[in-house]
Amino acid sequence: YFLYIDVRMMQSSRKHIRSKPFTKMVTIKASYTVLPNEPTPEGLLWLSDIDQVARLRHTPTIYIFHAKHNHDTLIERMRNSLSKILVHYYPIAGRLRRIEGSGRLELDCNAKGVVLLEAESTKTLDDYGDFLRESIKDLVPTVDYTSPIEELPSLLVQVTTFHGGKSFAIGVALCHILCDGVGAIQFINSWAKLARGDTLEPHEMPFLDRTVLKFPHPLSPPRFDHLEFKPLPLILGRSDNTVEKNKKVDATLLKLTPEQVGKLKKKANDDSTKEGSRPYSRFEAIAAHIWRCASKARKLDKNQPTLVRFNADIRNRLIPPLPKNYFGNALSLTTASCHVGDVISNSLSYAAQKIREAIEVVTYEYIWSPVVPSFLLPLWYLFL
């Protein structure tokens, strides 16, 4: 893997990173462009219809490590291991581009590399508390989307050492068009293994050919009532959604302890009237709880239609299942629906059951039923 290493410090890699407001907490010390350390396949990679409708944004994640370390040694290890993993996940080192005429995206596997930022924080790890505050944004690279899509790196990484040198953070911004959460974790785990000095086994290699997700031809008409393709319900008594669209929306992170999650699961299952069914999962219980809380907080009419949209992993729902370690987006949007009065007046298990039904409807037939043609792609995108 060390036959060819080209990891260069370049000022040009900074131009795709949006400047952050001045802060005394985190300082960017250096910016590197990291290339695969061996020659990789070239050419254009076909992207599936599911890839096409993923958000054209980079998904941020932060990984915290409690480990005393030497900063320079850490950065060198990250650079070298990143250059190694890009040999196996070479599409990440490429660039997106649009196909002239159709507007579809494809991936140019040109090995232009990814961006690695070296940063230091004047704060200790403890100063960040529960990591729910605004300051955590300084730990993840931000992308300048005013740059042409053909120039945007698909992956940006920021390694930040906290004051005292006893811990550090790895902030990752990975383009959602390339993969979903399952694929992202697969990549991160493989990269971590190489960073530890290990090698990937044959069964750990990513499956990169996305043509396994080409829709069958000829196109068939939908066989299910796909609520995810329909407009969101209007508030009763209104003729349009202007009022809702003009409302200020804030996003927040709500921390749930293991004990709280356990209580929600227990409550959902204790309230259940369906005998013989498997216990509700964490996702089903938490989603149901949030649905009920939102329904109560909005104080809508009991007859108001309400729904929850979320993605279901389809890797093992297809026939045959997708190959092991499929790297890409493999999600199907699904919807749970009922009326506000039903969600509020019934127990937590009622909403959890609705969530479960929305998951279970995602079968092989359901997945292929939409057969989303190009003219429907913008409609699907609105709801992701």
C-alpha cells in the first residue's frame, strides 16, 4: 500500500470549504488533499435512481476519541490510512457530474481525492458538554456549495485535537449521493481498521456496482397506494400551506439516555394489545413517542390527518438481497399515517404499531412498485 503515496498539502483544497465565523475555539492549522495511495479504476460510475433522489448535501457526523496522543503522529496516521482506504473505496475520491440532457448524476472516478483538515481547539473535551450546542459545528467541515458540483470533494474530514491532548474528534462530511448511513458506517469502520494497522479481509471489501439496483423494464404501474409520493395533507380549514411554509423552523437535538429509551420501549410493549407479536424496537418506540409529542404540541383538530415519513433499509428486502457490503444508497421511503385524535387518545403502542406497519409494508413488491421514472424524481426529492 505504500508503493505510491501522494498526500499533498494544497491551498487549492481550501476553496471548497466555506469560511466559518471567527472563533477562538477551533483553529484550522492545515488543509490536505488526500489521494488513493495506489492507482484506482477510472471511468464513470452509474448511480441508481435511489442515489439520484438522495440529498445533494454532505451528511455530518462526529466521532470522539478519549486517547492521549501526539498530534503530529495522529495526523500522519490519518493521512496515510485515508489514502489506503480510498484504494478500496475509490468512488469517494471521485467527483459528481450531471449528464447533459437528462440531468441525472453520475460519478467520475478521477481520483481527485478528498480533503483532510488539521485543527486544534482551545477547549477541552469536557467544555463541549453533551455536544448539543452550536459550538460543535466547528468540529465538522462545512462545504461551499457555490462551487461547481464537478469540483466538490465527496468527502471532507476534520481531525481536531482538544486542549490538553487527551482526546480528539474526527468530523466527517460525506456526500449523501454516494451512500446512506449503512454505507457510511461501513466505510468508517473499514478506515478505522486500516488506521489501527490491520488489513481488510476479502469479505470486508465494498461492493461498488450499483447496476444491481436498476429498475426492471418495461415499467409497470404502481400496485400500492404510495403515500410518500402524494402531497402532504393540508391543515383542516385551509386551502393551501402558505401559513405553514412561512413559519420559522428551528432544529434541535434531544438527548435520550439509555434509561429513557428503556422506559419508552417498556411502555410501548406494556401497552400493546397484540398478542404473540415481537416486542417493539427502539426505533418504533422513539418514533411513536416523538409523533405523539408533536401531535399534542401542534394542538390540531382531532380529525387532522397526520403522518410520519422515514426511510427503510432495503438491502435484505430485495430478491435476491443486495450483495454483502453494498456501498450506495439502498433506502425506500415509507409512511405511517392516521389522525391526530387517534395518536393522542390511544396508548404509545398504537403509534408504535403504525410505525411497524409502515416498515413491514416495504416488501420486494412494494420496493419495485413505484418504478420511479425521471419525471417523478423531483417529486420524490421534495419529501426526502
